[in-house]
Amino acid sequence: MAEADSVLIAGGGIGGLAAALGLAQKGLGSVVLEKARHLGEIGAGIQLGPNAFHAFDALGIGDQARRLAVYVDNLRLMDAVSGEQITHIPLGEGFRARFGNPYAVVHRGDLHGVMLAACVENPLIDLRTHSGVDRYTQTADHVTAVLHDGAQLQGRALVGADGLWSRMRAQLVGDGPPLVSGHTTYRSVIPAAEMPEDLRWNDATLWAGPKCHIVHYPLSGGDLFNLVATYHNDAPEPVAGLPVGHDEVRKGFEHIHPRARQIIDKGADWKLWVLCDREPVLRWTDGRVALLGDAAHPMMQYMAQGACMALEDAVCLADELSADDDLPTALIRYQDRRRLRTARVQLQSREIGTHVYHASGAHAALRNEVMAARGPDQWFDQMAWLYGSTGLDGAVSFETQQDRTQTE
């Protein structure tokens, strides 16, 4: 297929590859333009809700994704000050029956590898490395991607899937640099044998403490554990992947229970990120250009939905582009179906991180009492707007007033 008849995709991460796979499922060709010299993903584990598996099926990689996933038994919330459990949400048969798919965790690199293999095998997808997109121009009939080296490529449309620091967003939205949260996250992956034996749960576990929290869960068939420790330390500037020592990580967790603190001591080769997001916007299209994933709606990690939202975007985008030859109109429909759902996840992720996971004093005591009182069915009702949807209908559902009052 000629480039001019293809959709150009800026970015070869999970969102960009998902967009290419979604378009291919609809018989549409694409050219993926990745700035790095090699296609791959950095990072460690990610959590995948049922909505991610809905998207995997639509992208034609559902079976592959299920084979590499680790299926955890519970979402477990612990009090990092007392060392005691607050509540847990079972993810077994009842959860799967309610939402039609499982909850799982996976190594980000493994997931990207599955998606990359599917793209390589598909003749409708052209993958190009060392081809970062700097900006775009367009006419009524086509869009031109201008690469970092000055080369130009024409296509039917251009999808900006180039992440938090998106150059496509800078041109299209122009909202400046990302917002620095002041939350610093430290990540480590260790062999399962190094994890404290009494914490080797097959659960996605979160320890909530004053201005901090710790997450851990198994990876790679249970052979590894992913450790994520987050401290609200008012960090002033973005940082990504900086190696740090144990002493640097320990500083934010000296006030929590030894049972939780030992997780920090077991970590190795810690790396630091200062978390950033952006304000939600209602417009992320410009003629034949649209944004996707973190370029459109970067979010904090606290709902574990960044990758999931990008996957949903990809499915929705493919549906719209395959349904109408009027590409600008199709892109606006895609945007309008996605913008409020993703805005809700962006805003709630902020609130959960600061006011639920990092609560202290009376606020934390109230959190514990409210959450401990909920049974599985009540938790499932709370999650239905997110996990029970494919994210493609454009609807935004909200809890009842009673539910909102309980969580505030």
C-alpha cells in the first residue's frame, strides 16, 4: 500500500502499535514512525483491567495477551502505618462473570513484544525506526509528517501517539510542558525468592500511608515481583528512569510499618520517575490529525489505566476511520467518544493518589472504615463504569449520590 493511502502513526509504543493493529483489523494500512533506533518498551510491570482485554480481542491479540499475563487473585489494600489489611477485592469467578474478562498483570516489555510481533506479521503495517515526527502540515486531501531529519511523508491521516512529551500535541494543543505532580515513584523488579515470604501473595497489593504508598505484584509467571514505591515529596522537575540507591528510596518511607518498609529493603537497582500529567482537554483533533494515548490524555498511575485507555483509543479510532471516508469528521467522532471517559480517569487518578492512597489521620481512618465495609458486589458496582465498558459507546456513567458521598 502506498504511503499516501496509509495512516501515519507517530510513536511505536503500546498506543502506537495498538493503533496500527486496530486499523489493520479494519483493512486499513499504516506506517508507524518511531524515533528510537529499535522498537521496544522500557519499564516493568503494568496492570490490565478487563477493559484492556476487551481491547486486545478487538485488536486480534486476545489469545496472545492472555498467555503472557499473570492472573492475580485479589486487589489487596493494606494500611502502611498499622501493617494490617484494610480490604481486598476478589478477582476470581465472580469478577470475571461480572465483567467478562480477567484482571491481570504483565511485564510491559512482554506485552509490547507480543504487539510488535503481530505488527511485523501484518502486511498492512509498515514499521520504521529512527523516524521521529517533528511536526505536520496538511491540506484538505492529505497530511504530511515532517521528520526530525527533515524528510517528509504523506498520508491520509496522522495519529500522534508520541507520549507525554508529544510534539504532535505541542503543535495541536499548545499547552506547554506537562504538569509536575510532586510525586516521585521508584521502581524495581526482583526475583520472587527475594520477596519476603509472608508477602509473596498472588495479589496486586497496595500499602497506603501518609504521603506515600507501595505497590507489589508477581510478574513473568510468578518468577519475579514488581515493586513500585511512591512518595509525595514535592519534587519540582520531571525525571525519568534515573538510577538511585536504597538510601534515597528509604527517605520517604521511614514513618511506615516495618512490615511494609522491608519491601524497600528488598528492592534492587531502583530507578526514579517524577510523575507528570496534563489537564484534560476537549479538543485533540486538527483536520486529518488526532492524538492518542498519553499524547491525548496523560494520567497519573493511580488507577492503573494509562495503557488501558490507549488500547481503548486504538479500537475506537479504527472503528471510526473504517466507517467513514470523511477522515476529519471520523476523527472528531473518535475524539468525542473518548474525551469525557479519559478525562474522568485523568481527574480521578489525581484524586485517588493524593486523597485516598496518601491520606493520614482522620482521613485515613475514614478511608479504612468505608472501604472495609464494602463487600465484593459493592466493589464490582463501583468498578462497573470502567471495567464493564469497552469504552467505545461514548457514554460516561457516574456513581449514585450515595456512592459519591461514601468516597469523598
